[in-house]
Amino acid sequence: MQDNITEKDRLRLRDLAKRQLEFSHSPRNQQLFREWELHGQVTGSSRPMITVELWTFAAEMINPLLACESEEARSLESMLLNNTYNFEHFHDDTVVRNYIGYSEGYRITPFGLTVRKQESGGLGHHFIPQVKNLTDDFHLLQKSVLTRYNGGSWVESARDVFGDILPVKKIGNAFSVCLLQDIVHIMGMENMYTAMAVDPELFHQMCTMLTNDYIELIELTESEGLLSATNKDTHLGQGSMCFTDDLPAEGKNLKSSQIWIYMDAQEATGISPAMYHEFVYPYYKRISEKFGLLSYGCCEAVHPFWDDVSSYKNMQKVSVSPWCDENFAGRALQGMKTVYHRKPSPNFLGVTQELDEDAVKAHIQKTVDCASGLTLEITQRDVYTVHQNPSKVERYVTLIREICKGKK
């Protein structure tokens, strides 16, 4: 037992581990796995899968439940509570694992520059530009730094305290690469847009450097045998999971062509389709094609760039955000083996104390109509408060389920 985890905290953590194991073996959870597996076949015949991303408002839900005393114990306690909260309280389609997973690999510090961020209290922040214009500051862009990581110190603590109940094991990790986000973090949005127009050749040089560094990261991770299967309940990002029949369900020492990647370009919102084609698409294409399957998009509207987005040859999920033309997306995805991954507006859960049920029903009915004949996944994201009311989230999920029952 870890020296700074008391016997009282140890018993609390073991009880939570037992509860997670119990949930994982429950008939409802086993049914969810079967439904996610059918969903992952992307045939259009599965029911819509519904998840609520908890982490943005977890403090409201989880912190009042914390009972452990030491910081280390509370960190493990929070992890265990997060693992089961959706299943127990929201009754969405979040599955419960019968293990605790961690991953190994390399992290990248783009251009060797540590991101500088100014907090403004609460959720607000501002990225402090370090590269203001490429003509004067290009020399600041150095080779990206790759740093090895192996799970973290919590892994041994978890094994010691409750590993005999819940196995703590290494799992696969879907890659996440968002090149424009990396650039915005060091330049700011306005400077990035200006550079595309004023210094296009240098902008291409910058993107080529970063793309090459990511490819080096991918190839290094692969050569060291650190790629494991990303399938089934492996997290994919954006509230989704990696269930699919098109990639290995298990295995180690895999190739990048056998696992998932997630990419988005939400920072491209302010540019034209022609600029996306010139400054974004070539680099995203180079990276995405090294992987087996792609999940694409976050908050950006993908329809303005659809000619390019639709040509990512391995795209099996595409984000249909609140700013996307749903009618267009529904028409465009017909005949494609791609999940219509809808992100409803967060306003219904996050703004008002009470749900406007009629508005929720109308919002989701439009999605169901637009996604007719397609494989639909609904992930609620970007909610930062539910006014301390988990039952509001449960009711929201229930309303979505009721509307989705009529999907064809």
C-alpha cells in the first residue's frame, strides 16, 4: 500500500473498484457492448448511440462525492467515480470497463515551444503569441521535441490499492493530431490567418516542418512496438469510442495503418474552402493516410470544406457540429461508410435551469430526419454546468432516446 494512502481511503477506493467491476459485468453493460459493436459496423442498421461528455462539468458532479483525504487517494477516487458516473446517473450509452487502462508512447512539443497561456478566470484564456509574423520570427520554429511517457505514477498506486479487483493494464491509444491548433497555440488566430495571406511560402514551410515531426513521432512509436489495438472501448476523443470491425480488436506491435486517428481543424473556421485546400488539406491528408481509420472534426462546420473533407479516404466518423448544415451533411454522407457524429447544441443543458423539452425534441428530431439511413451517433459536448442537477442530464438523455426510436 502506498504510504500516503490511509487504510480508510484504501477501503473507499476498493469499494469503488468493486462497484465498477459489478457495473462492468451487468446485463445492461454487456448489452451496450453488443450495441456498440453493431454500431461500429456502420451499416445504418444500428440504433443511434448516445453519450454525454462529463469532463467539462465533472467538478459539479464528482467533487461533492469525494471522501478520501490525501491528494493521491482523491485522484484515484475521482478516476473511479468518473468511470461509472454516466452509467449510474445519466443512463446514456457510456460503457463501463472491467479494468483500468493506461497508455505508453511519445508526446510532442511542436517546434520546441512551450505554449504560453493567460488565464482570465473560470474558462476564459488567451494564447500569448510567440511567433507574431513568419518573416521576422521563423527562426523561433525549431524541431519539435518528442518526450517518452509511460502512464504516470498513479499506475503503481492503483495496482497496489485495488489491482487485485480491477486489473491495471496497458491499452492502445488512438492518435490525436490537430495541426492548426498547434499553430494557433504559438501564433494566435489572427496572426495565423495573416500569415496564410502575407507569407504563404513560409506558412507552407512551417506546416511541412510540423507534419514531418508528427510523422517522425508516429514512426518512432511504431518502431518501438508501442502501438496496441485501438478498438472496442478505447477512447477515440470527442466523447466517442473505437468500436469497429475494420481494425484489429487486439494485438501489440501494430502498424499505424491498423489503428485509429482523430483530427480536427476547427481553427480553419475563418478561412475559405480554397485556403483550406491549399494550407490545411495537404498536411492533414499526409498524416491521416498513415492510419487505418479517421475520426474527423470538432466544433467546425465541415460542409464548407466538404470536397476535401470527404476525400479523406479512411474517414469513418465525421463531426456534425452545431454550426454544421445538417441537411447538407445528411445528403452528402449517403452511400459513405461514415458515422454521422452529431454534436447537439450545449445550450439546452448548460444555459437554463430547466430543460425546454419541446425545443430539445425539435432539435433532435431534425438530426434524426437528416441522418435517415445513416449510422447516427450523438455526443453531447461543451456543457460547463448543469446547475448541480444530474437528473436534468438523465431526462435529456431520455428525451433523445424517445426521438431516436423513430429513426429509420
